[in-house]
Amino acid sequence: MRKQLRIQWIWAAAAIVLLGMSACSKDNEKDNQPEPSGEATIYNKLITVSNFTGDTSSLTAPDANREVIFYSLELNKPCPEEYLLTNRWDVSFSGVYNTSIGGNYGADPSPYASLGKGGPGKGGVMIIDTPFSKLTSVPANVTFSTRMAGFGLDADGAFGEGLGWAIYDWNGDLRSTVGIGGAGPDQAHTCWARPDRTIIVRTALGNYAKLRIISLYKDAPDEPKTKDPAPYFTFEYVIAAPGTMDFTIK
């Protein structure tokens, strides 16, 4: 009996050790994730990201809110949600088709604050009525939103509120009236990026980036159809060097 109890105790101790090693391994893996480094190679370069995948599970409800996804412009890579309260992400994608773009700001205590609330992020977002290629620097006296929703769908389409970077075409017929959107019923419930709008991001580190979302459909088709896979974001951006607001590509 004592021998049996001793064997059980040894197995229990071994299990505790293994669990501790596993926890340490996960902690080390988390600690070893790269921090935004401020490497010069990322600044004043045109960076293109293709097929950054959002929440593709809600396929039956066009107006469904999607699971939030995060991207680090400074690291040029997606960021897992477990790093929510860190400076390892710069933009969040939430809401309908993940179209609401928010920044990473930790100091706003309001209920609608950034998802980075409570963390070290210094970020924010704003949108201006200027094409990406013509925006050379951050305009003077701009105000950045630190709300979770930030900016998303434009008021010219369904679900829109004010100035947005995209138009949601419920019926697939907005091209004839708005100049952008669908031209037939096979393009109902599609989202269209506005080429005349640019998102400006203040990153979690406090640097500035201009951002243009090109498409939220897989492989960025020029004429998205209702059943095309989404959201798969294709976008491009330029980050100004630290301490500057200049988007000149060098």
C-alpha cells in the first residue's frame, strides 16, 4: 500500500513539474515575441500587405460584427489578441466585415475607448478626404480618434456613419448614384474602398502612418461579387520616420 502511494506521489510530482515547464515555455514564448524596434528599414517605405485575413466565420449575416483582428504597422505583421494591452499592434479591425479601423491608445477611460485601454499605446486614427498618393504629410491641427470603432463605413452606403473609408452596397446598385459600388444584383452586400480617402494612424509608439485599404476581398478583385471570400484585406501604408510627419517615400 505504501509502495503504491509512493508511486502515485511520484507521478503527481512529475505532472506538476511538466505543467510548470509547459507554463514557463509559454511565458518564454510570449516574452520572446518581438517588440516594435524602430528599425530604419520600415520608415518612409511603401509597404503592401495582401490577404490579411479577418473573421470569415459569419458568412450568413452580412451585417454581423466580426471577431476583432489586429495588425502591427511597425512590425508589418498580424498581432495575436493576447497582446491586446501592449504596443505590439497599431490598428484593430472590428465591426461589419471588420471594416471599423481603430488605434491602440491606453489612456482613454471612456466606455467606447480603444481596445488598448489600460495599455501603453499612444495611438489613434483619423480619416481625411484626400487620396493616398497625394497625402505627403500629416495635416496641421488634426484630431485623432481613440474610440474602439474609429472610422469605417461611409454614410453614402448602408450602415455608414459620417466620413468613412469604404461603402457598403446593400442592393448592388450604388455605382449609378454614388459613383462607387455595385452595378448589378450579383454585387449586392459588397464593400468598396473609397480611393479618395486616406486613413492616418498614430502608431502605438507615437509615430505616424498613412494607410490605404485597397480591398477586403481575397486577392483584391476589381469587381467583387456577393459570394467572393471576405474579409481578406489588401492594404498599403507608409510610416513617417520617428519625430517627423513626412510620408515621402525614400
